Amino acid sequence: MNDSDIKEIVEAVRELVRERVVPLESVIDETDEMPGELKQAAAQMGLYGFALPEEFGGLGLTMAQEARLVMELGYTTPAFRSLFGTNNGIAGHVLMEGGTPEQKAAYLPKLASGEWTASFALTEDEAGSDPAGLRTIATSAIDGFRLTGNKRYITNAPVADVFMVFARHGEQAKASRDISVFLVPSNAPGLAVGPRDKKMGQHGAWTAEVHLDQVFVPEDALIGGPEGRGNGYLTAMRCLAHGRLHIASLCVGMAQRLLDETVSYALQRHQSGKPIAEFQLIQGMIADSQTDVYAGRSLVLDASRAYDDGSDTRMGPSCAKYFASEMVGRVADRAVQVHGGAGYMRGVAVERFYRDARLFRIYEGTSQVQQVVIAKQALNAFRLNLNTPHPSRA
């Protein structure tokens, strides 16, 4: 897709977000419901498949193009993006990264069109940021497998048509090479979805527990076919790398909205006969937030380009996700501070975004996990350089 096409798509998404979604933010937050009209608009615009290949009905955006689009989606409640985020992100990428040609042809068009909503069922009580510790078991059965276990905090679980379920074949406590991923229909006997979680923020984006009790799936439900057995951990890691850049882009979009709300309020709110924007301490907070947004956008776009050309598919995504998710929290905090008491009141945008932003530091790998990944990459790179003769030492 050329620059002209992506510019047109981004502008259309910006118009949809700012003219149709933003006015409904308070209603979505209060009711924990996403209006049907917005779901339909998202499907008609192709948002359920913007990151999926064109050959399967998606838009086929590169990571750098996706980042630009997701920044626009981040400008409003994250619940809107959550409608189709898993189809494009961690769930859809399971098929893109690990599926057979037959599985891709059968299932990706359903995700791209919005006919199906997919969920990524990885997280458990004792396995989230470290998938190697999951406990869900896949036992061999006649012509297939039976899955037993419990998943937590599964995005879109209450409305999912299909789950990408990660399970291990053996009983070892830490056996990352023994994990596979299975495509499980939501109506499979033995699969039950719990009540919607009651969350601090991101209302309208539904999560829930998923229980699997001897759920039978046929052999062709194993993602990747027989050769895909034991590849679930590596598939999850590749999906999460893409997902981290996606979330980082979303954080930049939300930070921009918070900055806009901050500046607008500072210009309108008067104290001592003049706008508070004229006070230098207010200006300092605005400057800090503007710098954070600028740095976050630059980092995400640079990391996305490196992801696309294959030069960095691990360090960059973790750096971007770590910085952007922490950054949007700082910008949200300053936004509330500039608003003063008004920023603590329900119904005010910055109060809602303050609650919404907190989750970004947790999912797709916590900030602490990103620190570990980044540090390991930096240390490994340095060790590699030590073992490589430097021209001046040759």
C-alpha cells in the first residue's frame, strides 16, 4: 500500500474517531457497552483486518503504517480499538505466524471481515508475562486432543467466536518447547466463559475468564498442523512483539489526546484574572508532556520501521512498549494536575483516560518484563561486540 493510500485511510479513521466515537465516550464508559453503530462502522471501514494480508481480505498494512493508524485510534476510548484489536493483533497473528496455508485460507478472511471475533487465550493465574509457566493441558485423544485448564483476563472472551488457546502436552512445570496453540470455537462442548470482569478503566472493552473442561478439538485445530506441535511458545513471542508495537502506538495516540485536553483547558481556565496557561509552572507541565509525546511518537515509528525490515524484532518493540506505556501514564497524571479538582471528577475526559492508561503498563508484557528483555538484549549485544574484533584492535 502506497503513501497516498495509507494517508487516505488514516484520515478516514481520524474522522470516524473524532466525529463519531469521541462524542460517545462518556456513554461507553458509564454503560460498559459499545454501541452497535460503531461496531458496524468499524467493520465497513475494514478495521477488523487492517493488519491482516490483502490476499485474505485485510488491508495488509506494514507495521509502520499500522502504527500511524493506531495512533489515531488511540485518540479516543481504548474500548473502540479493542473491538478489532485482537483480530489484527495477537489472535490474528497466531494464524499469520504459525498457521498452515489451509488454516490461513479458512480462518483469516473471517477475522478480516469481522464475521468472527478472535481471542488470544494465553494468560492464566500463574502464567502471563511468562508463557512458559502455563498449566492448561492438551492430552491426545482419538483424532484430536482434549484441552483442560483455566484462562484469565481474556480480551473479547464474552463476544469471541473463536479462541487461540495455548496448552502444554506434558506435565513439566517449565517446558516452553512443549506448548502448542489450538483454534477452539466458542461453542465447543466443555468451554465456558465467565462473567465480564469489572475493571478500573477501559470500560466497554470486555474481558473474562475462560474455562476448558476436557474440550475436544480435532487434529486440524492444532495451529501449524503436526509440525506446529511444540511451537506455541515461539508463536506467542512473535505475536507479542507485534502486539507491543501496536500498544505503544495506542499509547502515543492517547497521550496526544491528553495533551490536547491539557492545553485546551489551560487556555480556557482563568485564575487571578488570566488563563492558567500563562503561569510558568503550568507551562512546565505542558512542555514535559509535549516532549514525552514527541519522543514516544518518534520511538514508535523508528521501531516500527526496524520491525518491518527485520533488523530489530525484539529490542525495539520492548523499548517502544516500555517507554510509551510509562509515558502515557505521566502525561495522564499531568493532565489531571492541570485540571485540578475538575480532573478528579467523573465525566471529565482526563479522569477517564487516567484510569484507562494504567492498564497499558501491564498487558502485552509488564514494564518489568520489558526491562528484562531490553537489558538482556543490550547485554547480549555488548558481549557479541566484545567477541568481534574491532578495526582498531585488528
